[in-house]
Amino acid sequence: MTTSTPRSTFADSGSSADAFTPLRIAFIHPDLGIGGAERLVVDAAVGLQSLGHHVVMYTSHHDPAHCFEETRDGTLTVHVGGNTVVPRTIFDRFYIICAIFRNLHLALTMLLLNNGAAEKDKLDVIIVDQLSVSIPLLRLTGAKIFFYCHFPDKLLTKRESLLKKIYRFPVDLIEELTTGMADTIVVNSKFTANIFQESFKTLHQVPEVLYPSIQFDKFDRTVDRNVPEVRILSSDKITFLSINRYERKKDINLAIHAFARLLNDSNIIVSSAQQSLRLIIAGGYDTRVPENVEHHQELVQLAEQKYGLRTFTLSSGQTNTAVPDNTQVLFLQSISDVQKLFLLQTARALLYTPTNEHFGIVPVEAMYMKCPVVAVNSGGPTESILHGVTGYLCLPEEEVWAATLKELLEKSEQGLSDMGQAGHGRVVSLFSLEAFVSKLNGILEQLHQGSSSSIESYGMFGGVQPIAVISIFVAALSVIFYFHFQ
């Protein structure tokens, strides 16, 4: 197991020494890359550490070239484990099996380290997200288990054949079984809370909603436009911006369809529209993930072959090649924080294309930067965006989106400013990191003060012993292997 050691970030919590007892908190997250889930756990870890808690992060993958700054600059302690025995995939298949075993390996490593530590160094709380499969092992540490459900994993995969349905059954069973063993379950939006209840019929308690947040100080920084990574993006064009991972479920195609339709609108009042407009598609891109590579190529082909648009791609960190001035669709792979800040400062609007997104942190970031947001009218964005006030909530139809982009082009500077100010004010009032960390800290303190680690309120699986669940794992995984190899 490799380790990244932090510099001290403890801040004065405002409490006297005898009124505050720091907790020993561990996060377990499968892959500390770049994404909304990763941003949330990093912010949570930094926030709890700043209150004086002792925080450590465990992950199966951490690439210093593809991660958030706090996980590589010494702010947080990061342990990497669970990646030495099981690969990420086997011949680009068996992803879920590998993910389960990597997570179990990492949890076993945590268990051994914790049980071998001095009593004063043992963990008080373990925060788990994305994969619940490790919870039975982690309960053997004696720590309280906090599970943050971004979205039920069972709904993130398609079941297009009977074989796939049979194969997924034990995986779904494991997810529901192990999720129900957490001491506390929290979700990221009211939308996810409703989906959680519909998906996990045996778990009866309504999970609490804890909205993700952003660190305002990270967005209040001045951008030096002379640094190479920013200068290469500088342009006098009116830009529409999309920030999402290169994944098909994010429906980035919608942004390209709408943008192409906008360019073909003869009634656009912007002079020389073909030359003055640009769509920038930026987001998480990992060469280890086949879908990222494939979907980028699909988007390029859509823009070039269907619409005849001129495209250009900048790889992560690439600054030695100028972007051609006639580029209409610019693809950016894994942008840096300063690039993201610059893009949000200069874009006419953010185009957020996923349907039924669980929460969506990027629209919140954009609104804080006074950038209007166009999003699909479903899922989490309906809780963060006020239609017609801080942005627009639209049907996922290219005609509707193109008309909305046109409206934004024709909007007066005062109208854009008013919308931007409204978005900024909404984020400050609802989505501050201070509010998020304060609520999270309260939940953890209450959890830690509980007299028992037994679960009484999360349904039929609450009283199941970890060893029984592990036995079920063996049987369920045997079924998964059987169907994979058929």
C-alpha cells in the first residue's frame, strides 16, 4: 500500500479543547480521479479535517496526473491499496467483478491496519460511497459506518438480455444487502432519496438528504491569463461550455446537436455566427477507461461527419499546440482547476446535458461563477436551478435547446448579469461548503455518540452479521462467475 502524507490543515473550529473530541475518520472510495463523486468526498475530507478531525482516505487508484489537487499536494493523507492482486478489468470485461474484489481487498487492508493499531488510533467512523460491498468487512473494525449514496448502482447498468438480468441479480442483491448494513445512509438530493426508496424495497428508513457543496475560495481566485494552460484557451469568441465525463449516459451529443442547429439558424442576430461562436466540451478523460476513449471519438465524428463542424482536441496538460482560430467545437480532456475557472468565467452559458442526473455539482459551480446554466428538466438540477431565474430547465430535445441558446445569445448584458447574480446568490445561500460540513459533522457526531453499532431501522438486513453476508458474497459471486464464463 502506497501513501501520500498531508501537510497540516487543521483550523480553529471555534470550540474549546474540552468541548470538542476529534474523530478518527476514514474515507473509502474506489477511484480518486476527477468527477462529481470525487469532488464531494475530497471536499468532505478537507472540511472535516479543517474542523480538527483526523482524516485519511483509502482508494484502489490514485493517479497524481488525474486527480484533484488536494489529494496530491499534501492536503490529505491518501493510502492506495487493493490494486495489487485484482486488475481493473480482465480483457476489458468483468468490470463489476473486479470492482467488487478490489473494494473487498482494500477493505480487508483497512481492517487489518485498524485492528493492528493502538486503541487510541483505531477508527471511529468510516465513510463509504459508491460501492457498499465492503461494509460487512468494515463493520468488523468496530467503527460506525456512514454510507453516502450518490445513486443506486443497480440502476446504472442496462439489462438487455435474460442472461444479463440473471447475472445482475446477485450483484443487486449484494448491493441492497450491504447497503442495509450501514449505520447511517445519506443521499445527495431529494430525487435520489425517492429513487433509493423505489429501488431498495427492503430498506424502510428514508435516507437524509445532504446536498453536495463547493469551496467558494477555490472559485474566488484570480486567473492569470498569461499562464500557458489558460492562454491556449483564450479567444474572443462567444462560447458555450459543456463539462462532463466522456460517458454516453451524459448525453453530450445533445450539446452538439443543439449547437449545430443554432449555427444553421439564419435569424441569429450575432454577426458572422459561424465564426463568432464556439462550443467547448470539457471533462474527465481517462485512457484506462475504454468508454472515455470511444465516446470522445464518437463525439468528434458526430460534429465533423454529420454537421461538418471544425473540431480540435487538446489532451490533458497540452499547451504546445495552438487551437486553430476557426475551431467550432473544442474538446478538452481532463482540464485543470484553473482552466475550469477560466472557462466558467468566460462562457456565455453552461450546457448540462444528462437526464435524471443524481445531483450535478457542475451547475452549482457555474451558478456561483455567475454563468447561466441550461440543463435537462429532471433529476438533481431541478433542485439547484431556478428556471428563468438562474438558468433554464429544458426538455432533452435539440430544437428546445437550440432555441434556448439563441435566447441566451440575444439576451442583453444586463439580463445576463441579473441571471448570473441570481445564480450566485442561490449557491451562496444553499450550497456552501460550511453548511455541508456543518451538517455532515453533526451527523457524524450523533452517529459516534450512539451507544450501539447495531442497525435497527434500515430494513430486514439490519441485524445480519457480517460473517453471514460474506458467506452470501461467496455464493453470489460464484453465480456471477458462472454466467460471465458461459
